[in-house]
Amino acid sequence: MKSRLVASAALSAVVLLGATGCTFISPQATKIEYSASDGVNVSDAEGPIDARNVFIVANEDGTVGNLIGAFVNPTDDRATITIAFADNDAFTITVPAGDSISLGADAEPLRIVGLDSKPGSTVEIHFQSGDSTGVKTAIPVLDGGLPYYADLVPEEN
């Protein structure tokens, strides 16, 4: 009788280990952070402002683009973020305390003239807020092929 009880407990332990053993060696996929959209998230650990879902919608030849994205300031003070491209002038965006600004949704996108990056490529952009040194991030360049980006394609002037 005791041998049946021991065998039953051993079999239960083997089944339990076999059914859940993968969780001991595999990372939990839902804990992996990633950008769940076409743009990228930019976080400067030292700066107060975070950028969310940042991307550029460019015209067909890639000479003009619109920078789209949300800029979030979770602090109690107004803060400014500086966005710099290779040979272009830097842009600054001031975000009120505890608020966000969404370029392309509730604010006009930043127009980039002389982009020189066709859709499908990436552009190296430097984001700096507060007293931080900032971070450089590769930002994707998209076209207006998707209906919800069609209105964001810049007109050539």
C-alpha cells in the first residue's frame, strides 16, 4: 500500500515537473518590452521626458518628412526636449508638467526639410531632455501607404 502511495506521488511530481518545467528556463514573453507599433519608444533614463511611438512619414523620394510621436512628461515641472538630426536645425518641444504632447494627433508634426531618407530606411536622431546628455536612436521612415498615415505625408513646397 505504501509503495502505491510513493509511486503515485513520484508520478505526480514527474507530471508536474514535465508540464511546468519550461517556465523555469524560458523567459516569460509578456515581460519583454517592445514597441508595439510602427514607431519606437525612446527613453533617456537621465532626462524627464520620454518619447513614445516616434517615426517619420516621408514623401516618396524621402526629401521631406514629418516627425510623429508622443512626448510624455511625468514630472511636476515643465520640461523641454531637444530633437536633433544630422545636418538639420534642432527642434525643441516644451511639455507641461504631468502632461503629454502628441505630434500628428493633437499637435502639428515636426516638418523635416532635407531629410534624405526614403521610406523603409531609418534616421539617426538625438533626443535630449533636462540635464541629460541624451540618447541617439534609429527612427523608422514610413510612407503614406497605410490609410491612417496618408494624411501625415508632407506636401513638397
